[in-house]
Amino acid sequence: MTGLGTVAWPPAPIRTERLVLRESEARDRAAFIEMFASTEVHTYLGGARPRDELEHAVPEVPGRRPGLFVVELGGAMIGMVALDRRDAERPGHVRPEAGEAELGYTFLPEAWGHGYAAEACRAALAWFADASPGEPVVLCTQEANERSMRLAVKLGFTEVERFEEYGAEQWFGVVLGHGGRPPSP
Ligand SMILES: CC(C)(COP(=O)(O)OP(=O)(O)OC[C@H]1O[C@@H](n2cnc3c(N)ncnc32)[C@H](O)[C@@H]1OP(=O)(O)O)[C@@H](O)C(=O)NCCC(=O)NCCS
């Protein structure tokens, strides 16, 4: 996937009830490494990477690209939400020219179960609805990833198709309506 590339970036930090969404900064590096090294986080994402490898490979400011928001709680990064362009060669599309905006989300395990991911994703989707009015957003997640499936449905995504990729059943959905805005909780 590639960054959005078509929107004004970065926006001013977005504040929600409990969170701040902002562009990545150097001080987020340790949290990025924590996420990339977590086996729990990567259960359905192709496996974690060794921490010593990450210490060398992760850039000074990780994840700095249009569409990627670091999610902060009380001044510390707890996860990230990203809108990227879906690769044309992958299965799962809703427009013939492909390159749809695709939502992804990854949070540190200690931040799960508090509704933070849903709160952050709603804010990112609302930002995108303003930045690119009327454009659909797609999402692909493993069917077996129950937390992710629950979140996708909560955000208003509806199923388009299911297919096998990376040796697993994938759920592919889209959010279209609400003037691009997802439903309230
Ligand atoms: C997918 C992922 C982001 C979901 O996180 P999550 O915390 O379960 O998602 P939500 O923000 O929707 O939180 C929902 C939970 O918070 C609970 N919650 C607690 N307080 C809440 C509040 N104030 N408001 C809303 N929900 C609240 C809900 O009851 C729900 O709990 P449940 O899971 O026991 O039913 C997280 O599991 C993750 O990072 N996974 C690894 C990465 C991954 O697989 N990403 C998918 C890529 S496609």
C-alpha cells in the first residue's frame, strides 16, 4: 500500500473525547518498535519481527506518510490508524480504476478493549470524508480476527466479498454512506 498522496497533509492534530491523532514524530519510535515486535498484535498480520532487527531497520521517524495518524492517549502513542491506497494487483476492489482509500489500524495490546480504536478510526474517517468528499473507504481483515471484524462492522463497513489471501480467509468491506461519515456509536 502507498500513502494517500492526494490530500493536504499533515492536518492539524485531531482531538477526540480521549485521544489525539497526529503525524508521526521521532518520539514515537519506541512504541512503533513495540507494536512491530508484538506477537499478539501480529497474530493475524503475518507474524512479528525480531526486536533487534527492528532496532536497526526502523527509521528515526517511523510511519511518516500522508494518511498515517499516530494515536496518542495522555501524551503517549497507543496505536496508529492509516488510510492508504489499495494496491491494484491485490484482490478486493470497489472501483474499476482501483487505488481505493483503505483503512488499517494497529494498537498496542494494553490499549485494546477500551474503545480507543473505534474512537480513533471514526475521527480518521471523518477527516477523510472532509478531505476527499464522497470517496468510499475499503477495509480488508482476516475473518478469524474477531476484534478487527467487530470494529469494522461498528464503523459501518459492509461486506463486499470474501476471498483467500496470504493463506487465510479475508473479509473485504466498504463504507460509503453517511456522507462519508461513519455512524455514531
Ligand atoms: C483490531 C484492534 C484495533 C481492535 O481493538 P479493540 O480495542 O478491540 O477495538 P475497539 O476500540 O472497537 O474497542 C472495543 C472494545 O472496547 C470496549 N470498551 C470499553 N470501554 C469503551 C468505551 N468507552 N467506548 C467504546 N468501547 C469500549 C468494548 O466493549 C469492546 O470490548 P470487547 O472487545 O470486549 O467487546 C486491536 O485488536 C488490534 O490492534 N489488533 C492487532 C492489529 C490488527 O489485527 N489489525 C487489523 C488489521 S486489518
